[in-house]
Amino acid sequence: MSPFVAQRFRLILSQLRLAVPLLLLLFAVSGCGPQGEAATVLRLAHGMPADHPVNKAMEVMGDRLRELSGATMQIEIYPNGQLGSERDLLELLQIGSLAMTKVSASPLESFVPAYKIFSIPYVFRDHQHFWRMLESPLGRELLLSSEPARLRGLGFYDAGSRSFYASKPIRSPEDLEGMKIRVQKSMTSVEMVKRLGGAATPIAWGELYTALQQGVVDGAENNIPSFYLSKHYEVSPYLSLDEHTYVPDVLLIGLPTWNSLTPQQQAWLQQAADDSITYQRQLWEQKTQQSLEALQANGIKVITPDKEPFRQRVLPMHQAYNNTPMGDLMDAIKTLP
């Protein structure tokens, strides 16, 4: 084999290796049910590690779906961002090359504007108020509002409240003045940090540890388990529980895939999803408490600031939505007990 041919052969092999994950999605996988009939296999990809409460809940969902369907339906899970970023996965759902995913509600707002509600700070009074909204007709309408984007919401996983952590204590909005804070790729999150006096800096989650370590950003915001499991506490010794937003994770199926299922299959899948949500909420509560205790054991200073000054700073964000559909949704949420 000539050097030129060998080089071309190596290049082709390299390209094929890169393409394998996508090719797995583009071709159906056949399984067999108890009578030998072909099984429907739904591929589910997401960015969380395998030991995360969300992935564990998805495993329960797969077990329940197999049980309900008599093994005629199965779920294959690809964790750890194996098949791409959240945006990549959403786009694969839209064209039917991937069946299901889980994404944070914040980046979902660029596909479904109504999800912006979760990135607006201090819309919810507390965790209980937040879940009453998700379980109400408002929450159900929100899940179905994604259909024009060729997506269908199956349910919400708990992702707790988001708070600031940084290289210095944050006890008031004044402490955020001049600080560079990492946020998700959400214009609403950027506006929130700006209103609080900080400089919002969108950075990919996988690059955040190094950015904190090198001082590219001074802090970030997320829920307690993510702060602990990411080991960001090693480079950000202060956690301020201002609880500015409650941003759920959203379990989604592509509309092309959903429409390809029979009504009975859809019912089985929805039941399996509902069961996994109940399980995940229990796991999340346990993981949050365990993570908080572990953070304190590692010397992290946990601050519980007065939230009212933070609320006042972002009040113009609420007022900007007066007499708009988003403002109407906010008013409806406020009326929930």
C-alpha cells in the first residue's frame, strides 16, 4: 500500500469513528418481545453522569416501560454527553434521529419561549410553590407548548434551586458588583446577573472548573448537588443560598417519534415517565441534603442571605413583562396557593 493510500485509509477510519455515535441513531435497533416480535427501542441521550439522580430515574423509567409493555418497548440510555450538547440533542429530536432527551429549561427557551419563565428570578416563593405550578394545569400546558417546535414534554425532573457560589462571600447584590459570573446560554439569565450588578459570562459546563480555577470567572450559579458533584467547591469556597431561580430539568420526546407510537405505547411511556419523576424527586431530596453536608465537611462557607434586596434588584425584569403573555403567566403563578 502506497503512503498516499495508507494516509487516505487512516483518514477514512478516523471519520468513521467520529460518525459512529450518530450512525447508531440513524438506524433502528431491533429487539425481540416475549413472542419474538420486534421491540420498539427508544434512544435517550443526555449530559449527566451515570450516577446522577436523573440518570438513575431514567433507568427506572426503562424498567417500568419494559414491564408495562411486556418487553415490547425498551429505552437505551446514552449519558455523559456522548451524543452531543443539549442543543445538539434537541435538534436530533426534532428530525427524529433521536427519540428522547433531558435538558435544563433555560437553554430550552431558545426553542420554546414560554420556558423563559423559569429563568426569571424570584417568580416562585419556595420549592413547594414551584412544584405546585409544575403539577398544575399550567405545568401541563407548558409541556405541550413545545409541540410547535417538534418536541413534546413528558414531565419535569427536580433540579432544585439555583444559587451563587464564588471565590468570595456574596451576602447582598452589592457583593456581586464587578464580579464575572458564569451563566447558562440563556438571555434571561444574563439579564438577571446584570441587574444584580455582576458581569454575566456564558461558559460551557465542561469548561467551568478550569475557568473558575484560572480566574476567567469569579463565580457561577447552580443547584447544590451540581456544585458538589462537579467539585467546583475546590475552587469556589463560598456558597450563597439566595435561591434566585428554580429551573427544572425537562424530559422530552421528539414529536416525530411520539407520533410514530400507538396510543397504547404512548400511554405506557407516559406512565413510565411519571413513575420515574416520583422516584427522581425522592433521590434529588436525598442528594441535596447529602451534598450540603459534604460541602460543609469540606470547609465550604454556606451563607443564607436576606433575599429581599435581591428581589428588589430584579423587580424591573418582572415589570418589563406587564401586559404580555409572559406577564400573564407570572400573574397566574403568583395566584397559586
